[in-house]
Amino acid sequence: MENKNSFNELVIKGKTKVCGIEISNLYGGFSDDQKSILVKTVAELHKRPLKKINELINKHIEDKYFKEGIDFIDLKNSVLSKDSLLELGFTKQSIGNAHNIYLLSQQGYTLLLKLLDSELAMKQYKIVIRDYFKLKEEKELKEPNIIYLTHEEVEQLVTRKDGTIRRKREVGSISTFIQRGELPNNRISYAKITNITYDILFGMYTKEIKEHLDLRQQDNLRDFLSTPDLSLIREIEDEIHWMCKKGYTWREIYRDLVKEYPDQIEPIKAEKSIKELKKAKKFAIDSNEFKKLT
């Protein structure tokens, strides 16, 4: 049942899970039907210090990059009461210590992400826009028998299917390494290539990634990874296959991959797993036209 609590111009309509974190759905501040997001929440989602983000906003308010009332509202210096700020999840101490408590519109959030300017920030941005500002959950409540998928979720299905096809090519590459005597002829060789791919990207092996994403060890990891992560894995596996065909040794391939992917990223869990997406008998993408899921 929808739970509404008014905070002057702000309304909370339930909660949404975004990037594994449950956050309140805020409406208002800019207009009644427009969603907004606290900078405190942005800092939590992007794993950035709140103080640093506030400093970045303040710097660019001065040069008129952010426009008050359009991109941001300072709740600390507005008519919003202290009790309302407490309802939004702030403590008395944090309210007292804060010089500013910023609320962002979707446009303000987009402007902020351009300033953060990192690959991980952009990945998180896409997830927040999809899962928070577009709020699939509201649509699903209207039609409980229909699974609403975003374009990114459809891409996740396609990427996973394509990855399965390409995976068969990788098996052929591993067989080549075994024939050359570069890898032992056993199942460990196959697991080794997979784990090295994960280690290059995430700095973790399969077991550690599952623990990090709170998955069961018997779960198929790739069924739960986000589309950007699946795409990067596929990219590395394509390179392994290509270099193998060109006659590179496994040692040379590993050395080149480490150089090409020097910065490790954090694995991101998809909002819906491949198994969940495949359960849908029908789905809709940004329209009322339903299509069979194949």
C-alpha cells in the first residue's frame, strides 16, 4: 500500500531499490509530479563523500552552472522544518552541522554527473535514471501480470544470449592453449580463464564476486550482472579469442590484457536477473504495446 508523508512541498511515495540500496521516492520541490533526489542519497549511491559533492555543487553555483529552483533547492535554508528533515533521514547532528542540504531535480542530477566524470559514475547514473527517475515499480503495480522492461533490460537479455554464443568460441581458444601445452588439460583451465577475466575487471574471482553481490555460490554469476559488466566481460573474451587465433601465447595475452585494463571496477548487480527476465510471458518497453518475450 502506498505510503504518503507530506513535508511541505515534498512527498514520499514508497521506496525503490537502486544499486542495491533502498531509497525513498521523493516527489516535489520543483513540481508536484517531478521526482527529486537528495544529494545525500547521490553520495551514497555513487560512494562519494557528501562533503566533496557539496563543495563541487557550491563551486558551480557560484559560476551559475546550477540554477536554484530548477537544478537544486537548498533544504537547509528553505522553509522546510527540522522535523521534515528528520523524516527525510537526517539526524539532528547532521542538520546542525550542515551548511547546505541540497535536493536535486533530474536535470540537476544529470549536470552533477557530468562534473563527476568517471566511467563508474556514468554506469551508476544510467541505473539511477532507469530505476529511480523512471520508476518501473509504479508501472508494475498497475499491471501485476505484465513484466515491464526497460531498453537496458532487453539489452541485458540480448547481451547474455550473445555472450553464451561467444563463450563457445572461448572454449575453442582454451582447447588451443591446452594443445600448445600452455594450460593443463583439465576443468581447472576453463575456470582459470574465467577467473582471470573477472580478476582483470573487478579484482575478484567468481566466489568473491558472488559474496560481494550477496549471491548464492550455486548461482550462475553472469545471470545477475548488469549489462555494462556483461559487455566488458564479452569484450575481454573476444580479445582472448582474437589473440589466440593470431598465435599469441596465453602469457602474452594475459600481459596485454592487464595493460589494456589497468583500472578495476566494482561489479554491479542487475536490478533483475536473467532468470527473472526470462520468466516474463509478456513485456512492455516504454509503451502500452505488449510483445512476446523470446
